[in-house]
Amino acid sequence: MMQHATDVVLTGHDLCLAQVAAIADGAPVILSAEGMERMAASHAVLLELLAEGGEVYGTTSMVGAFKDRDIPTDDTTAYARRLLRSHALGSGPAFAVREVRAAMAIRLNGLLSGQTGASPALAVALRDLLNAGITPVVRIYGSIGCADVGLMSHIGKALLGDGDVMVPGYDTPQPAMAMLRRHGLSPFVPGPKDIMTVLSSNALSVATVALAVMELRQALPVSLGVYGLSCAGFGAFRAPWQAVRANGTPAERRVATFVMQAMDDDAWVSRGHIQDPLCFRCLPQTGGALLSALLRVDAALRHAFNHCDDNPLLVGDEILTSGGSLPLELTLDVQMLLQAVAHYARGSMGRILTLCRDDLSGLPRNLTLHAGYDIAFGAATKLAVDLGTRILREAAPASLYQVPVANGVEDEASYLPMAGRALELQIGLLRRLVAQEAVTAFQAVHLAGNESTLHGMAGRLHARLATRIAPVTDLVPLCTVFDAAREVLFTGATEISGPSALLFGADGILQEHHENA
């Protein structure tokens, strides 16, 4: 297959977040020769073990509470299909096409590691689905985060020509068999361990987290720029940034360096005495904690992309039962990130409320243009509190909520799917909150008369916002203003992201933490 610039080559060992996002957005995939060779070698080992009478969980034995029951040798293919259909229990709204494509890519890259024993034909079948744009319909409820068996089964069904799929050109689900035929594909004929390999993965949960993290990486630089615009409206001191540069953690120093460089050409006179409220003063700390937690999840995702979480696992010439289906470290890192997002959001909410207080900002109460006549941002503070509180609520940890299933055999779970959904929801709410902060800061800058002195990132943000919004009076519904700001900030490519390489440098915060320990 000829390679094109948009193709992503899967090797089994170097898949990254940007590539997962590219495949989610439709990039074709190519299977590397080395990865296919590893698959063929591991599959040969599996066949040899089976020929020698070796026991393989889910292949020669049943699963879960029936793990001690052997599958009759003349029933293995039929059992694999029954296993697939009995586990197809996804319910509720469907995953987005992007999420399912990302999950298929993650599972496919894991196959190429050569540790599953699955047949090379399975990798080819998954690749063909991705490149044809055929995406299985998978419902979001049904996994507790110890392999997404109840969800991944729907991907397996589509490979066999069963169930529904989404394809370009259709707004509604289509029969999988018809779409396979339309694209010249045949239903997949599974090998001995192929169905178990499709099921035994957390790929959908990992994909949910991965795409949410990608969105957060894109949102963070803009959110820090909005903080700078709030500083310009409030007349905040820059001294805390300098203090962190001298005495902060590696992540805090990166955030402080970012805002110092991004806002270097934005001039404003500091108002007040000595120091500002904590929501302004502690941004390097809340932003640094968020950045550090984000990069920890990045590192955990890289491992998940490039290592198998199967049970059983093929290691050398042995097939080993494994607890790798429990992605607990990733889940705990995501839960830390959820709490870091909540702290950051609380700061954004605090700046909105502070800017609206005349006793703290020195600006007209509720940032009114006509004191005594306009309510302006008075009622809008309730929206900020609602958004902020909802983000805080999603930070509650879920990984300890466990009820034994499979007749007590499966008594651990990570609840990674729940944590991933919480992160997804948090990021959507954070964008709304940051957009409200941007509008509030825009108004504060106007009232402070600082527009003409802003020539850095805050100035660019102000100029971009000015193309869609004007200073707020009671004549315009605030919901339309906030929606317009959110579109300016977070829709499409933007040149206002600032020196984001300072945040996401190649050297990595985790390495810096290690070196400074």
C-alpha cells in the first residue's frame, strides 16, 4: 500500500496521542511489516501451544465463573461467536464515531505488539474497517473498567457482519453486513483466540480519555490567555509569576513562564495594594497542578497505546493469565486530573466573581456601563457558579465503587469509563466557564480603559473577541455573547494559543520531577 502524508503507520510500539486523534478524525492506517511479523510469530506460538494440549483462558476454557469448564474441541468456533454475542450488552447513547475509531486504532496497535496470539487476519480486518470508514455502533454503558468486554463485543460483531455501523454518507446506523459488501469486504472468520482478543481490552475507555486529554491540551493555552486578559482588566500584579519562576515546581515554572512571555507586551497598571486575591495570585499553582496531572495522564496513555492489556497474554513461548485488564494506574491519574481541572475551574469562577465586585476590582459594580441602570453581569454570576459547581462535582473519585461480578471471580474494577466520561464533561463545562471569564474580562478591560495598551496575547484575545462581541449592556441576551466567545476561543484553528511549546516541551515535566527529586 502506497503511503500518503495523512496515513498513520501502526507499529505496535510508538503510537502517540496526536496519531490517535488523527485516526479518530479519519486518517487511514497502514500496518507495519515488523508489526505483522510479530503477530504472525505469536500466532504460530499460540497454535503450537494449542496443538500440544495447552490450556488457554477463553480459547480452550470458558470465561468468568465458568473458567474451569473446557470448551469441546468441535465447538470452539461456535463458542467464540456465542461468547461475542452474550457479551454484546452495551446500552444507552452511542459513542461518537471518533471515539470508536480511536478505540479500534488502539486495539489494532496493541495487536501489532505480538503479545495477544491473535491471527494477522484480525489486524487486517480492523484496518479495513478503519480505512473504509465503517464504524461499529457501540453504546456507552456496560463496562466497569476491567476490560470493556460488553462494549468491545460490538466491534467484534461488526467484523463478523453483525449489528449496525455508521458510514460516511448516512446519518443513521446501517446493517454491518450490507456495508461490508458495499466496500468489497468479507465477514471476518475468527481464529482460535481472535474473539477473546477483541473483547479483552480497555480500548474504548482509553480512547475516551485520550480524546478528552487532547481537547484539554488544546484548551489550556487559550485558558491561560483568558487569565491574562482578566489580569489586564483587574490590574493584577505580575510579582507572583516571578516568585514561581524562582521557587516553584517544574510545572508551576512552566505555567509562570508561559504567562510571562505570552503577556510580556500587554501593559497595564497594577491596582490595589501589595497583592491580589488568591484566584489571581495562585494561577501558577492551580495551572501547574493541572499541567502536571495532564502530563501524567499523557504518559499513562502512551503506555496503554503501546502495550497489551489482554488476558491471557502471550510472553515469549508462554501464554500467561494476567491482571493487566485492570487499568488502575491510568484511572488514578485521570482522577487526579479531574481534581486538578476542578481546582483550575474554581479559580476561573473566582476571577469572574472578583471582577464583578467593585470593592475588589475598583470597577463599577457588576461591570455595568451605566451604573444604576444596567444589571450587566449581576445575574450572570449565577451561571459561573453553576458551571463551576458542576465541574467540581465531576471530580468525585469512582474507582473504589466495586461490586463483585461473575459469581465473585471478578472482584476488582477501575471504573475508567466513568472517569473518562467525567473528564469529557468537565472539559465541555470548562470551555463554557472560560468563555464567560473571557467576556467578563473583556468588559473589565473596556471599563479600565486598557484596550490600547495590550499588544501581547491578552491583546490578541481582546481583538479576536471584539470581532464578535461588544461591551455588554442589558439590551443583549448574555447567552448569545457567551456562546459567541466560546466559538471564538475554542472553534477551529487559532493564532492566540501563545507559546504553548513552553507548556508541552519534549523534555517533559515528569522527567524534570525525577531530576529534581
